[in-house]
Amino acid sequence: MQLAMIGLGKMGGNMSARLLRAGHSVVVHDRDPAIIAEYVERGGTGARDLAEVVDLLKPRRIVWLMIPAGAPVDETIDALRPRLAAGDIIIDGGNSNYHDTQRRAASLERDGIELVDCGTSGGIWGLELGYCLMIGGPRDAFSYCEEIFRALAQEGGYAHVGAAGAGHYVKMVHNGIEYGLLQAYAEGYEILNASAYELDLHRIAALWNRGSVVRSWLNELAERALEDPANVEALEGFVLDSGEGRWTVQEAVDLDVPAPVITLALLMRLRSRQDESYGAKLIAALRNEFGGHAVKK
């Protein structure tokens, strides 16, 4: 099946490689010509710009976007839209806010262009292991593209979950859960690391992955990371968020659903970006003022 992949970063590049490996025809485009050349060598058809992307596709065209959420998606859709025709399909495989997806789908529908939102999980391991795809949008567009989803996903790892925006909505909550899981593992291993016992964290991670109720793929990655403790110790404890955790917390507030674990996990990411916390300093000062508690200068 033929499609275009716009954005050949860690995700889009690996997804293109997996599709090419499965025998699909992929038109590849990226802002960096060197990256385009790399995927041409792997069997893709290079496109220098968005106009050429559309020219190289045969109707019914499928254009998959793997680019940062927000303005880049709007700008790319705006550039593609005049060149596409009714029946063509745009797939947004990035982490767009589902409200944006609903807006874009309604707008494109006026020209007969269908927007499919595909929440994509699997990270850098997806190339070899396959991805998990949470897909929203028109059912007929999903069915038309199903051969592509099947090639990308693990067995049983893709599903149409609802109307426009549903795929990004499910992926948003998925990432919110991920925040909580990561925070729980981080806290547990930090307690072990601070213990008076001389504990081998790599050995414990390996132990927990064999029959324990806390075994998981994330803990398998912890086992891998802790094989050499210097891998962790060399890093700064600076943790970014790409938006989905914030959106999940806001959705929980809007729906009156308590989500304390995900909320606190998000707040801990914000705390990780402070070299020093002014709030913590003020707490120390106040404790010293009312109780004479010791402070560190």
C-alpha cells in the first residue's frame, strides 16, 4: 500500500523503516535532506517538499504526520489541504491534543478530507517489536488504512477506539498512567538506594521481573538501565513532559474524576526542573521561625 510519511525523527523514521520492511510503498519527507536520503537508501521515495509529497501519491492519498503537536500540525495541514482531494486521508500519529484533533477533523470534513488520529506508543522499540496504535476517526478511513496499521502494530496492537479525537484521547490518558507508573518505580528505587543496606538495584530489578506482581516492561527497562549504575548516576534528574500528563490532569478536573497519583507525578516532573526550590527554602525558614528547627545555609 502507498502512503507518505512526513517527519522522519525517532518515531517517524522507524515507522517508515518497518513499513518498507513489510513491503509498503513510502514517500518520505523531512526538513533535513540528509534524513530523506537515508530513507531513500532504505527503499523509500524521497520528496523535497510537501507539494512533491502529494504529487508522488496516487489517489486515494494517505499522508501520515509524525511531527510535533500544535502549530506544526496546523501549518502542515494548511499546506497540504489545497493539494489534496475529497476522499484523501491525513493521519496524525503524534501526540496532539484531542480538542485540536476534533477541530481539524471538522474543518477538513468540509473539503471531504478525512482525518484519522492515531495515538502511537512503543517508542524506539517499535521498529523491532511493533507499536500499539489507538485510532480515532471515520470508520471507513480506518478500514481503508488497516493494512498499514497491521504492519506497524504488534499482533492485536491496534484498534479503532472511536470518532475523531478518540485515538488521541486514549493516548493522552495512556501517557497520564505512564507518569504515575514511572513515578512509583522512581520512588521505590530511590528508597532502596537510600537504604542502610548495600543493595544491588540491578539484581533486585531482575528479581522483580521474574514472577513479581510489579514486573512490567518498564521494570525490564529499569533492569537494563541499572546494569551499570553509572548510567543512572551520570544523568541529571531533569524530567520533561510533552503535554499529555497536563492534559490528562485537566481532563480529570473537568470530569470531576480524582486522579491524585497522575497529578502528583506531573508536579514531581515540574519539581525536577528546579535547581533549588524557593518554596522549600521558605518552608525551612518558617520552621526555623516558629520552632527553632535547624536550617542549612
